[in-house]
Amino acid sequence: MPGFLTLAIMLAVAGAFSIYRLKTIGSPVQSLLDDNYRSINAAKKMTTSLEREDSGILLLLSGKWKGGGKPSGVLVRISGRLWKPRRTI
């Protein structure tokens, strides 16, 4: 019986330590995912901006000055600024 009790205590300690380590690893992983998400959104906005700029230039070159000359329709502001990723590891 004492061997079983020792084994049960060791199992409980190992389980508690595993839960603790998973929680401590979760925070840096979440911040890394947040940084990646912001980076992906910025890339999408840049792609959209380039596509609109290209469309505006093509409209200007084709002679449609009214459709291609609107700055608000050509460029999209990229909200925020470049950020330095947090140290996650």
C-alpha cells in the first residue's frame, strides 16, 4: 500500500508541474500569434493599397482622369505604424 501512495503522489506532482509549464508557455505563444496576426493584416492592407494604386494609374494612363485622379480612391491608409515584435522566446 505505501508504494501505491508514493506512486499516486508522484503522479499528482508530475501532473501539477505539467499544467504549470503549459500555462507559462501559453503566454509567449499568444503574443507571438498576436504579432503574426498584426503582420498579416498589415500585409493585406498593403496589397489592397498597391492594387488600388495600380488601378488608379491604369485609369490615368487610359485617359480616364476623373476616375484615376482621386487620391482617396487610390491609396488606403495603413493604420498603425511599424512595430517591433515583442520578445517572445
